[in-house]
Amino acid sequence: MGVAAGPIRVVVAKPGLDGHDRGAKVIARALRDAGMEVIYTGLHQTPEQVVDTAIQEDADAIGLSILSGAHNTLFARVIELLAERDAADIKVFGGGIIPEGDIAPLKEKGVAEIFTPGATTASIVDWVRANVRQPAASGG
């Protein structure tokens, strides 16, 4: 209560060369319909563009949708750039075609959650509500 003003702000991004954005748009709409502010970056974003957008928009989280198979590289680069820009407090989650064996290593690198095909929009909304913008001690 009162930890942060306004709704949760989420950047939904399609990094890399993947041109399939229907799932990202469905997630963006579900988050918006749940009362969150959503900034959808569109297709073919670089990790630098995604991080720039998240910082400029004062986002609480970044949701990445990757179907191209480049998830290990793209997730890692976004996490790295957030750390370099002193924005590691922005949570990164994502989904797409991500093999089960890649999920644990992605989480070890700092990805907060991975949603694979079949995840419901309700489960994603619930996860964002429960895990983004957790109460923090005030002061400072």
C-alpha cells in the first residue's frame, strides 16, 4: 500500500529478428486489461532499444517474447544492460519457444520467470501482480 504510485508499468518487447508478435500482443492486452500500463515496443528491437525504453518509461518490468531461438543471447544481454545502466531493479520475465533445459540457466542469469506455450494470460497477470514492484523499505 503506497509503496509506488500508479499502476505497474510493463514494457513488452520483441527483441531480435523474430517477426511473430501475436503472443506478445495478447500478453500486452491481458496486462493492460488487468489495469497495468503497457508499453509495446513492436518488432525487431535490439536489447539496447528495449532497455532504453524501459528506463525512459520508468518501467517496473520488461516482458520479452522470443520465438526465434535466440533467447539465451537476448535475455542475457537485456539483463547485462540493465545492470550497466543501474536499472537491475527492473524485473525481466519472458516467454516463447524456450526449451525446458534452458529455463534454469536463464533464471540463474537473472530472468525472473519464463512462460512457455500453454501458459494462460491469467497466470502471467497473476505472476506480474505477485512479483513485480514488491514492497520495499522506504527511505533514502
